Amino acid sequence: MNDIAAAIPKTSATVEAIYRTYEEKRAAEKPRAYLGASIIGHHCDRYLWFQFRGACAPTFTGRMLRLFETGNMEEKRIIRELKEIGVQVEGESPQIAIEAIGGHFRGHLDGMGLGIPEAPKTWHVLEFKTHNSKSFAKLEKEGVQKSNPMHYAQMQVYMGCTQTTRALYVAV
């Protein structure tokens, strides 16, 4: 059995080529000249400062970039599902942009929703996030604020910038 396992490639040339295209596309993008809302809850102020000043940029593998795209594709499904249950959804295409501090801080909401069953007369920031099994289990056990403070902070910023009091966090 060990002989067969040794003969099977650990990676696929096709998969690696696909991941490489994601990495190449990302490398060709112009770096952000602002601090993004998605990282505002990071625990290290120095990291945030370095990000803001362009001293370092996060690097992601092609696999992770593909997963981000999967999350973006999932947004369309969630919005469709919300509309199917009667929720009014605004800002899906293009997304609602928020900006503060002269444009040095920015973010893009997944949407705004009215008619959410838990509070149907109140506008909600809509935030959709993908999770793996371990992260999802932690989310169920601890809630958003404790399990993922960056997601929580992002929603707080969006609620503040849109002057809303509620958010709908959909974990996929």
C-alpha cells in the first residue's frame, strides 16, 4: 500500500495552475491606498498602521483567493434567498461603499436589508462570511463578537457609518 501512496502526486498540476492564476491576478492589482473595514478589528494596532501606510500587504495563496471568490459568489445566493422571503435588499450591485477620515478608511457592505423577520421594520447591515467547520462550530458556541472579533468590528463600523442599529450576519 505504501508504494501506491508514494506514486500518487500530492498536488495536481491543474489545481496548482488554477491557483497560480488567482495569485497572478492579485499581484497585478493596485494596492489599496486606504485602511479597509474588513481588518479594522485586528488585535494589533501596529499591524493596522503598517497596512494603512502600505508597509506590508497581506499575501494570500491561490487557494485562499479562490475561497474568497467562492464567498463572493455565495453572496448572490444569500441575497436571492432573502428576497424570496420578502426582505428588501439594497446595495448589492454595486455594493454600498462607506468612507471616513477623508477616504483613508473604506469598506463595502454586502447589502442593507429591511424586512428581516427578527426585526422587520429596522434596516440591517448585511454581512455574509464563509467559514470552515471548525470556525463555524466556534461561531455557534461563542457568537460573532468572541469567535471572530474582526467580523464583529467590521459590522459595528458599518452600522455606525450607515446609522443603523442592527446587522444580519450570515455564516456559510
